Amino acid sequence: MADLSYIGEATVEAMRKDRPDMQGTCWNITSGKVVGEVMQTPSKDFWGVEKIANNTHSDWGPKQMCDIIVRAERWVDITSLSTPTGKFLGCLGKAFKQLHDTGRPVTIRAFFGNIIGNPTNVYEVMNALKKELPEDTALKIWVGSLRVGLSAQATWNHSKIIAVDGQYILQGGHNMWDAHYLQKNPVRDVSVELEGPVAHDGHIFANWMWQVMSSMDVSLILDDSSLPTMTVCEGQPTRVQLNRFPDSIERQAPQYEAKVGVAAVGVAKIISLGRYGNLQIGSAPANPSDAGLEAMMASARKSIRISQQDLGPLAVPIKFVTVPLPGTVWPTKYFQAIGGALCRGVDVHIMVSNPHSVPGGVKMANYGNGWTCEDVGGMLVKVAMESNPQVPVEEMSRLVSSHLKISYIRSSSKSRDWPDGEHVGNHSKVIIVDEIAHYIGSQNLYIANLCEWGLIFDDADQTAKFMDSYWNPMWQQTFNAKDCLANEVMERALSEWPQYDDSSVEARTLAAAHSLKQICLDAGSVDIKEAKEYLERLGYGVDMEVKGLLDAMEEFHDLDKKKSGHGGDPCCCAVQ
């Protein structure tokens, strides 16, 4: 590790201690060349803009994704949260047709998650992707989706990767959702394109998820079902769906194997790191990125900068009260790392999404779990004080006043809201330490047991470029000291907060059920039985009125789909 900084060394050492056997599969030390500036949507030119009203501001995003795909000579891996929609789906179809026209025998694997209550319909996705392809195409395409578990700790894919031939890759936070990213008042996000050996790691990460699917009984998986098959994996309820084209190819997708002689491009030192949650094959949990990100932040000597959707736990998606979902917790280990740095006088700057943010192109979304900046700061300082009892309260108060800054994202410094009244949303997953190393990937710092993947750039020059392109203009528009007052943070940290009034459980339950009803009604596809079971597993009783509403959802949704011919963008998911 001689070529790594002290940040990179700490990160790698933590992952070697956690899962040494997963090096080369779930984490690795590699290299690559960053192509152009970081991919941020909307582009940096839109910082300071009070409204984004047109629907063409980020059309270059799906085009950039597909420009990478059409370079393929032999292999394409795509992983994303759920069904691509709108221009994203259209661009993918055009890219597949362009690949077909070359005659090259390219293997394409597309792997998606299955969000609880809003499963991916891979049959519908495949129909859109193959629309212009003949049965005798040289392409071999597999589209799969998977979820293991039905609780707050369920696992589905959350990584966002496009990897081509072990040589080209685009990864980060972007989902392929037209209404969220390409229409008016969009959510903000960050990804990065690279060339070089780092792309190989993206393929290998995808291999494990496909291997889990291959371990299941394929006779249970229906190619043409609108909903994923219900089965059991590692003793947990599981949703799985698989489709292939042409029909003549083998049922299960093959494993990617590295091509000998791929050129090493660029000199940027990179650490790839991921986690698989419950997607494991007879082994202990394989989540080394948790330990890696914790160690990265704990190694800070001067500064930690964080851009995230939220840091508080998943909560009931209602606006008048913030209540964690049963089984969810605050990210204590991350807060111990950040809080320990704060106690050493390290500057901690955090930017989060406004609670319950809704992009202008969708009816309902939830970019922000509901926690305020002062909630996040209060819990961070509470954990810091418990973990560092040697720091007196007076000194902690001074440290908070001088070194801790937490703010909501803004498009323009004038307001947290778009002109239509909806809050500005953030979906980025960014960490910068000491202006030496930075992380871009899919992993949120609030706790969610999903499949995640990202990259740490252990390179001061590359980190400086990233800060100039993204962090500095963002922070200039975003930071407002009034978002997080030091006295409010300390009041929370020194109190018994958070506590919840048991007498309001019934009201919260009813509101949660109604909210889930609206979420499912607007979703592209829905499983009513699963939605009810999920509520019961979370401990929410559903009264007869709400049960009746849930029972009516399936009939309503079927009628709506017949009218539209296609489900719309995913409108809301607990983990984005």
C-alpha cells in the first residue's frame, strides 16, 4: 500500500480486516482515468438557478450512458435500482440496436432491484429493449431482478453501474428515471465516467449478484410473468424474475471473465468497494464497504465533506411527524468516525436533501427521510460525546460552533424550494476527506442493507478537480448557517431525544397506510399482498378502512395500466 495516502491505507486495512477473502470480488485496489468532468445533473451551470422549467436540461445524461454501451466488443453489464423509463429506456433501446447493427456478439446483462411493493417487471423491460432486434441477432441479453427478505433489512440491488469490456465504466448515484432527472425541478445527483482496469471491478461485482440468481431453481422463474416469482433464499422470502433474448440462448446468464491484456489507462489511484447485504451464497455477510467508508472518515486530519440524501434512518413517509421504521437505526459507527474527527478539531461540512423532496416530474417522491439538519447534528454530537467522554461539554459546544456545518441543498441560495413549492432534492452519495480522497458511488450513509458499489479516488489532484467542478459551487449556493444552529444541536445532544409518544401510534399507523396506498397507486407495478405483509412485518396494524383501500388498489391499478399501456416512473421508494 506504499502508493496510497494515509486515507487509502486506512480504508484498505479496514476492509482487509473485515473481509480479506472478498478482495478482487467486492473490493479492490485499482486504477483508471477519469473521462471529462464529473457527471452531475443538472450540470454545474445550473447552480444559482432558481427554477429549471425545461425538459431538455440533462438529456445529455442518458446519451452519455449509451455512448459507453455502444463501444462494446464483447460484454456489457448494467445494474440499477429499477426499471429505466422515458428517455433512458429509449436510449438503451437505440444503443442495443446500434450494437446489433455492428454484428458483434456482445453479451449484455442488466440487473435490477425489486423494491418492496413496487417490483421490477423485467418482461416489460425486455420487450422495450428488444423492440428493434431480430431473433437472429448476435447479441445475447439477460434482464434479471432480485430481492431477498421482506423487512426493513431486506436486500435488493442499489448499485448503478454501466461497465463495458472491462475497459469503460460509468457509476455513481444516478437512477434511470426520466421524471426524476430530466424534467422540471429535478433531483440532483453525481456519477463519474472512467476508462481502465477499474471497469473490470464493476463486472466482477455484478457477477456475484448473477451467481445468487443462478443458484435458484430456474423452473420457478416465469419469463413472461408481470410480477417476480415468490420463492425462498437463505430462509428468507425472495422475489426473483429473469428474462432472456433470443429465446434460444441458455436460461441463466454467464459469468464475466476478464480479457487478458486490457491496457492500464491513467494514473489515478482508486479503491473500489461494495456490499451485498443478504445476497450471499453460504457465507458470512459480505459488506466490506461499510468498514471502508467508516475508516475513510475516521482517518480525517483536516476536513470531512459529505453530500448525501439523508443521514437519519428510514422513516414513515409522512410529513407531519418523523418516526423511524421498526428495525431501522441511526448510523452509529459512521457517526463515531465523524464525531471522533470533530472532537479532534476536524471541520465537518454536511449537505443533505430537504426532507420529503419531490422532483417536479413526479406526483410523489421522498428524497429525504424527514430529519432536519439539527436532528442529524444532534444525533452526531450525542454519539460523539458518548464515544469521547474525555471531551467536556463546554469544549464540545465550542467545537460544534466552530467546526460543524450542516445545511440543506439549494439550487439557488435564495430558497430551499422550487417556485412550485416543492423542496429541492439531493441524491448524491459523496464523501471528501482532507481534500486528498473522495468517494462517489451508490451507498447512502443512512443504514440500508442493500447491494452497493462505489469508488474512492485516492488522488489529491483528481479530488481538487472534483471539488472545483462539484463541491465548491454546490456549497456556495447551499450553505446557510440558519439551517443548523449550534445551540439547537447541543440541546438535542444533551437531551433524551429522540423519544416518541406512544399515544400517537394509531394516527401514525393510519397515515402510514394511506401513504403506502398512494405510493403503490402511482408505482409502475404493484403487489398488494406484499404491501400488506410489509406493513404487518413492520408492526403497523391496518384498520378495516385502510384494508379496504389496499384491496381496491389492484383493481384500480390494473385499469390504469390498461388505459396508459405502460407503468410510469417509480414515484417513491424507501431507499433510493
